[in-house]
Amino acid sequence: MIHSLFLVSNSGDIFLEKHWKSVISRSVCDYFFEAKEKAGDPENVAPVLQTPHHYLISIYRDKLFFVSVTQTEVPPLFVIEFLHRVADTFQDYFGECSESVIKDNTVTVYELLEEMLDNGFPLATESNVLKEMIRPPTILRSVVNTLTGTTVFAEIQGVIEACVKLSGMPDLTLSFMNPRLLDDVSFHPCVRFKRWESERVLSFIPPDGNFRLLSYHVSSQNLVAIPVYVKQNISFLETGSCGRLDITIGPKQTMGKMVESLMVTIPMPKSVLNVNLIATQGTYTFDLSTKVLLWDIGKLNPQKLPNLRGSLSVQPGAPKPEENPSINIDLKIQQLAISGLKVSRLDMYGEKYKPFKGVKYVTKAGKFQVRT
């Protein structure tokens, strides 16, 4: 029913988003912003807006807009009632429903939204039921939220690789569900650029074999969904010869897909002599010469989150490191394009035979770094 939810400040900034089915680009909110400008008063924004591919259903509460996105017709009052229930839950949990409070409790907010909707359909919306599953914030929980951090910079570098084995001179057209999110595109010479400019459709006569049809870039100004979160605590004593490490990794926005080939790399300070750790999943190694800690997790089990914790042996008398080491993440997600790009259809003209057509999506981590 509900595919995505965007929280928008009164000034028009999208400060939080949650996706349950497919990742929908922030550009869909352009229709909402146009309606907001025409309305003048926030209270007068139409609660239901129809776009070419989506419906936007929104409410205005406590100087915030709750904008939900659906791809099929649904009873609007049902969605509006649910959005009010979300705002009421935030009010009950945090004492107020404001941009600053929601940002301060981002982890709890995502946990609540995950429980309140199951695959886009309302599940647990009663406050007493939610509190049995998710504890309201405390001072300790607020510290944990702080430790998860915020995104400093994020972007997506995507490519479409083609493998063509067709006889004759086929003329192909490739269209997308959401071409508007492609804001920086580089094409193979076979693509007819004018057709793309006017219709946002790729029209081309392909060469034989493997080739890169296009590459694209999605900046942090659009939509960059971070697929996993990292809770970490790495500390060194002011005096003494030891430190502590505690790292947990969990899925964040994977659209129900399995995170695979998960690898954590931490270049330790030169003063670290050795490590004594326990991994609940996967195996770890520590290179004594390069001081690099490598934790090979493999597949991420969302039912039992992998954790690595233990002590760090530091050279006696060595000063405390000026800064904590960064955490580098490698991962792969099959059948998911984290950019949200989706192929709508591929048509062939000029030949009479029926070709085999297939699409495979893969997400890989480029430079995924967590600062501790």
C-alpha cells in the first residue's frame, strides 16, 4: 500500500525518508513542492496529489509534512489516519513531534516505522504494543543513537552493462520506471541522444557482445539510500595499555534483499600490538605488520546481527591515539539497484524473431567509510 514516507520541514527540506517496497527517488516530491507553493498556506496543501506514476498523500502536523507515496489507488482517509497515528506515536515517544527531536532519535524512528508497517501495510500502530517491542528513549538509548552517526557525504555511481547477441540490425528502445533520478548521464555512442532528451527513452542499434550502455551519477541531493547501519564504540584509555572495541552491523534500507560479501576493514593505530576479540558471526584476522583488522562476515543475518567486541592491546607508555580509526565496509546486494533505477520495458524493432530479454540488478559498496 504505502511504498515510501518522506518527512518534510516547513521550509521544504526532506530530512528523513523511509522505503518499504522499492526505493522511490526524492524527485517525486517535486509535485508536492509545486502544490505547496501554489497553496501559499501549508494548511491549504491538497492532501491527495496524483502524479504520472504515483499518488502523494500527506498531512501537516506540528509544522511538519508527512508525505506518503503509493503506486496504486488506496483509500486516502485510511492513509491519512495512519500518518496521524505515526505523528501521535512520535509525540508519545519523544514528548514532541519536531524536526530536531526526530533527528535526535533517528534510530528509534526507523525502528518504529519498521514495526508500524509490514511491506507497506499497517501492522502495529497501538502505542502500548509498540512499547513492548521498542523501548522509549532513555539517556542511554540517546547515546546509542548518537553513536550511529549521520551521513556526511553519499553518492551513487551506476552503470548499465549490456550483453547483446542478436542477429541482423535490431533497433532497441529501453525505458525506465523513474528516469528523472538520472541527473548526470554518459551514453555509449550508439544511443540517440535527442530521443533521450525529449522522451527519456534510450533508443539505439546495439553493437554485438558486451558493452557499457550508459553510466550515471546520483548525488546526495537526490536519493542515496544507505543499505546498512553501523553501531560502533572504539575507545582507548588515557593511560594504560589497552582499549575497547564493540561493533554491530544491521540492515537499514535493503528492500528485503540479502546483504552478501560483507567485509569490515579497520586500519588500527600503529601503537596497537594485538587484539583479543569475539565475533558472533564470521571470522576476523589482525595483521601484526600492517595493523589492519579484517572482519569477514559474509551474509548479513537480520535475525541475529553480527557483533565484534573485545579488547585492544596497546604498546605500554604510548600516547593515546589522536583520533579513532575509520571503519571501511564492503558489501554486495543481488537484485537491488540502490539508486532506485528500474527498467520498465525493452522493445525491439526491425527484426521479426522474438529475443530473450533479462535484467539483473547488483549493488556494490564503493567507498563506504564510517568515522568513529
